[in-house]
Amino acid sequence: MLHLRLRRLFTGLQRAFPRPVPSPSSTHSSVPNRLHLSRSGLRVAPLMSSSASSSSPSPSDKDRRAPHVTLPPSTADKSELYRGLEAVLGSKFSSEPLIPPPHPLIIVISGPSGVGKDAVIKKLQEVREGLHFVVTATSRAKRQGEVEGKDYYFVTKEEFLSMIERNELLEYALVYGEYKGIPKQQIREHMAKGYDIVLRVDIQGAETLRSIFGKSAVFIFLVAESEAALVKRLIDRKTETSDMLLVRVATAREEMKHVRNFDYVVVNEEGKLDNAVKLVESIIDVEKAKVDQRKLQI
């Protein structure tokens, strides 16, 4: 009878206090590290579980255990402190740039006739390295002071049409009865070398390039300080007849309506060329500092 009572009591205790069953994750989990702060400095040591601390570790456990690493004080030698930081963090510091170099840009400069596109680009090339100005091919006659291969590639209309047939031009247009176009090969070669590309086009050409590049290129609209100043510049050039001047002025009025299709507008005021060039440089610097870089392949 007593034996039966004891047996029932033992069974009840087993039900009230079931024996815990260790999970697989608890028996095979990795042991995290813990930082210790002592008088000798900062060191790293593995956290020991209660079961592990109660029993003496086997030789294999000692081999797997992370060694203690002491961080030198801030008064230590620079190289010693540098190596100490690497040791505590468990990896060497990389000498690679934290941010990759910016992509080469394509900068499209446009605006009405007489705003000084050529003057701005020429000065820009003088003061800034890493730029390549793409020389445009044209069928018009060479003007006084222009240099073959520097200002334009001067070709006949027949040669220009052959370039079109061979798909050698990024874009081309018929402007005032003459052809103008941008050779592709120049852009490919210099972008591969890391150069920023500067393109000088008229408003019609800028619209074509916008349809090709989309948001991948930077479009800058160059203007004079006033319509009166623009007309005076056109007169001072002495390169057009009166009828042609009338056409250019009327065209300029229409072209001003396209300014909102550009990313930036720069005023090239008479006698203040340096200010306009500095503003173009600032635009390039801002574009290169953007997190989301413009990227384009021709």
C-alpha cells in the first residue's frame, strides 16, 4: 500500500515538473564575442555559456576559441594604434576609394546664334582639364580665322551625305541650307579614356540629342543678357547679309522658347566671359558630385 502511494507521488511530480529537452540549436549554436574593458585597454573574448564554464574545455575547444586582443591606448604610436584597430575589428583597412570615380559626362551646350557658344567652350578648354570638345562636321564654307579640325571639319555636301549613309554621325541637321553633324567615333574614343565630352549644337540639334540621350546627358542653354545685346553681337560679326541677319534674329526669338527643355541656363554677358565659364564649371562639378550618376554609352 505504501509502495503504491509512493509510486503515484513520483508520477505526479514527473507530470508537474517535466524534464527539459535541449533543442538542436542550443547544443550547436555559435558563441558570440564579448568586449572587456580593463586597465590594460579594450580586449575581445568569447562569451562562455554556463554549462561551458562549469566544465573544463577540451584541447579542441581551446583551439577554436578567439584569442584576447588588446587595443593600444590613444597615446600609442600611430602605426601601432592603426594595427591595433585592425586586430580588434578582425580585418585590414582597405585602401580602395570609398566612392568610385564619377562617370564621364556628355555636356551639350546650345543656344541661339550670337550668344558666344564658341567663346565659352574655347575658354572652358583652357581652364579645365579632362574635357574633349567634339569637332562638328559641316558642309558650310570656312570663315575667316577658323581652323580645320579645331573649329569644324569642313567637308563638301557630297562627303557629308556619304557620312550619313555610313552611319558615322550621332546626329545631323540641315541649318540655314548647310549640313552639320557630330561624328560618333570621337565620342567613343575619348569617353573610353575618361574624358568629359562637350558638344556644341544648335537648338534643333539639342532636341535631337535629347531624344537620343534622354536624361543621360547634361543640357546647358546659353543666352545673351538681352535681345538687344544679341542683335548687336550678330551685327558685329559681319558674317551675314541683312536678310540673313533678319532670319537669325527671328529664329533666335523662336529658339528662346525652348529654354525649359534644358537642364541649366547660363547667361553669357558681354565682357563677362569668365563668369559664364565658371558657372559651366560649377554645373559640371555638381553633376559629378551626384549620388545617382548620369551614365551613357555610345
